[in-house]
Amino acid sequence: MTTSSQWFERAQKVTPGGVNSPVRAFGAVGGTPPFMASASGPYLTDTEGKEYVDLICSWGPMILGHRHPAVLEAVQAALQRGTSFGAPSGGEVELAEEIVARVDPVEQVRLVNSGTEATMSAIRLARGFTGRNKILKFAGCYHGHVDALLASAGSGLATFALPDTPGVTGAQAGDTIVVPYNDLPAVEKVFAEIGDEIACVITEAAPGNMGAVPPLPGFNAGLKEITARHGALFISDEVMTGFRASRSGWYGRDQVAPDLVTYGKVMGGGFPAAAFGGRADIMQHLAPSGPVYQAGTLSGNPLATAAGLATLRHCTPEVYARLEEVSSTLGREVSAALSGVGVAHRVQYSGTMFSVFFTENAVVDFDDVQATESYRYTAFFHEMLRQGVYLPPSPFEAWFVSASHDDTAVNRVIDALPAAAAGAAA
Ligand code: PLP
């Protein structure tokens, strides 16, 4: 048997940091990440045979749990028919139809391979459609590793952004404007000054990437109103919330109709599939119907569309009811455990994604997030991990549950909480 430490050592020789996506390296919490060997229902099993209740669910896709029989069956059937055609296939149409049928403002979709591609392409389309260059995003919202979106606020309320990472040029970030989340007056101010230069506002429909920081009542509706008034597009990034917050995603909760929406995660059922879509008159600007270029060798891959379709079709009302029940139970129990040891905290929800902030104040934007006692999370996380509960290895990520989290799995998490809370208190 190769242990996780041995895998990690080997991995670091051949892959930067030993991982293929940074958060997996446990940089924020320290220690060696367990290397996973298999998964089933609500559980992950590492290479040493240790089982964990999975509260990441692959960062969202595994809404039905791991190895759901209907998804496996659909993928196995697709596998027999071929793994990639490079030509149109029926599964792509069915997946697009399934999305369009669920979300009224989405009249057409284009399938891509990742959430990053979806947001990147949606922004290109918004620029091509409006003939404008600038885009507005919110501090703390993550939309994948698109150059123009890896930008943070400069000094001042709404300055042009600075590159967030080496490799992104000033020019790439220079058309991005970053304002504080949940701050409509800041958005109004920018639009009052340069509204006719802004192609789009992009926002997480309900953020999970700075921890769960939901939109204040009226925030998304306000964005829609301001963008419409100025001829800019409103892009709702539902990569995390899509088909998770409800059958039609966050749109199903607030009914604010975006011009364009991005999806990923759940709609790929654990495979690389994502999409962007929206108003047909905008989508028609995409090649080959229109001039805005966008393409992909593996876009609409038959295995991915089969997994995505099977997943969406099995997201029944019972599934959503179970997600609500599990997330509210766990949030309540985490809160009770932390209260029991006198640790100030808040559990916040973006739909059924949730996270714990070590503060007693409301957390409504990224500055609030950064002001929390996030150092308390490290001990909490490691004690949960030791007891076989796999939480996000960062205090600023959301926890995800699945419909396969039955009472046994939930109770295992609850039983682990007192010792973890004691760790957070120390
Ligand atoms: N948008 C949001 C809201 C996300 O949470 C993510 C990933 O976590 C992305 C976009 C990027 O998706 P991907 O990692 O599939 O490129």
C-alpha cells in the first residue's frame, strides 16, 4: 500500500505543490492531504483505507452522493457507445433541453468543459454583444481562473483592478472593476461615472467562494435593474448554486432573471461539463450563428452529458428536501457545539451550502470575512479530519452536502463536533 504521505512526496516531484488545484494541498490548514482511493454515497476512502464523511462533495458536483447507481449506469451505457465524437450528438441536445426547461431566462445554452470556460466565454460574449470593454465584479467572488477575473480591488471604493497573480497583466485586469459585495451604492456610483463603458456585471448568484455570504435582500434585483438601465448585461454565476440551490438553481429562489448564466459542477455529474446560456438574442451572437468565437474539442462530451443528464433527472424534490434537512441539521449542530465551548461564531447559508465564520457579526462582504478569527478553523478542521470528517481545507470555502448523507453519516459528523469545537476554542 502506498500511503498518502508517500503519494504526496511523489506528487510534489512531478506536479507543482503536489496537486492539480491549489486548495487540495491543505496550504491554509497545514498537514498532508489524504489521497483518495474510492468513494461511495457520502463517504470517501483514502489510500490507507480510512473512511471520511465527505462534506465537500467534489466542491459541489456530487449532489446525489458518490457512485449513484443511475449515474454509473448512464455513464457505462455511454461508454459502450464511444467516448468522444467530435461531432454533434443527441446527449448534448438533451442536456441543453433539460437546462432550458428548468430555468425560464435561459433560452439557449452552449456546453463547455469547466466553470472557468463558462465565465470566460460569457464575458467575451457580453463584450461582443454590447461592444463595450469593461466588466464589474465583486471582491470575494470567484469565477474560475480567467485572467480578467483574477483581479482584486485597488485602493479606494471602486478603482480599476490590480492583477491578483503574477501572469495576469495590468492590461488584462485593467478593464475589470472590483467593488465590495452586497454594496449597491458602490455599483451605482461606478455606473454613474462610466456606465456606458461597462459590458457586464458578473456576480456569484449566492457566493460560496469567500465562505457562504448570501446576497442581501434586493441585491441581485438591484444589479439587474442597474445593468438594464445602462445597457449592460447581468451575468449570474451559478457554477456552484446551479441545480443545487433548487431545481432551477438560485434563480429558483430569487426569480431575478439574468441576461446570461454560467453553470458547472452539478450539471456534469462528476465529469468535466459546464455551460453558459441566457437570452437567445444574446446567445445568437456566438459562432457559428454570430461573430463571437467560442469552441471546444471535448465540449458536449458524451460521457459528461450522460452523467450530467442522469444527475439532473434524479434531482427530485426529495433530493432538495434532504439537502435542506442535512445542511440545516449540521449548521445547527456546529453552532451548538461552538456555543457549548463559548466560541463566537455565525453559520451562514447560500442556499444549502454553508460555512462557519468565527465572529459574532454579520458577514456581508469580503472585508467582513477577512476580519473573522479564521485561525480557529485550523484546529477545528484537523480534529474533524482525525475523526473521519472531510471538511473544506480552508475557512473561506463552503461546505457541501449530498442527498446520500443519511442519518448515519450525519450522526458521525455530529459526534465529531464537540472535540473539534474544543480545538477551535483553544
Ligand atoms: N464560478 C464559480 C462560482 C465557482 O465556484 C467556480 C469553481 O469553484 C468556477 C466558476 C470555476 O469552475 P471550474 O473550477 O470548473 O473551472
